[in-house]
Amino acid sequence: MRAIFLALIFGWIFWFFFVPIGLSHQSFSGFLHSENRVLASFSPQARDDLFTGQKAKIILADFPEALYGSIPGVIKKIDPTIRDGRISVEIALDPQTTLIPLQRGLSVVVQVVIENQSPATIIWMKTRNGLYP
């Protein structure tokens, strides 16, 4: 019994300090502009974290990710101009990575992982910056 307890404690400590968690930005809305291009809108706060060449994950709104998966993409262009409280981002995708027939105008959600950090690092940074009392 003691060995199980120690194993659980060790596992939790290992997870807390060493397993990375992805911090990401998610688009408000997006649509398939052409067979291999997506236009998505993000909050203006995401502007400093997004850059061209960054990997993105495209999820088709009408096709559940659990059943159909997601499509990998790469940010190609970021329009820094804020329109209607959002910035526009163009993402290139590879249509061969999905069996779903891609049609122009399909609704999508785009997720961009900006960094991977352990839970301990996230808590330390937030308390250090005064975000938690």
C-alpha cells in the first residue's frame, strides 16, 4: 500500500514539474478560402504571439475532431490591422492529410500553440507577474 502511495506521489510530482502543457490561441471564426488556404480571425492580444511559419491545427466545424481529426497548417500571413476588434490570419494547409472533401466556405476553428510549459512554470510565472494574489 505504501509503495502505491509513493508511486502516485512521484507520478504527480513528475507531471507537475516536467510534463509540458500547450498554451494556445484559438480563432474566433474562420473559413476555407480555397482548397489549401484558411482565413481566420484572432483577438488582437494574439498578434504578439503569432508569427509566420508557426504551426497551426485546423478543425472543421461540421466534422467532430474526435471522429475526423484535424488538419495541420502553417501560418503564411498575418494582417496586423485590427478590424471589428480582430486581426486576420492566413494559414496554408495540406489537403492530402484529410479524407474529408474540402470545399470553399467551410467553417473552421484554428488553434495555434504558442508555447509548451509545465504546470509548475505556468503557476510560477503567473504568481511572479502578480496575476494571482
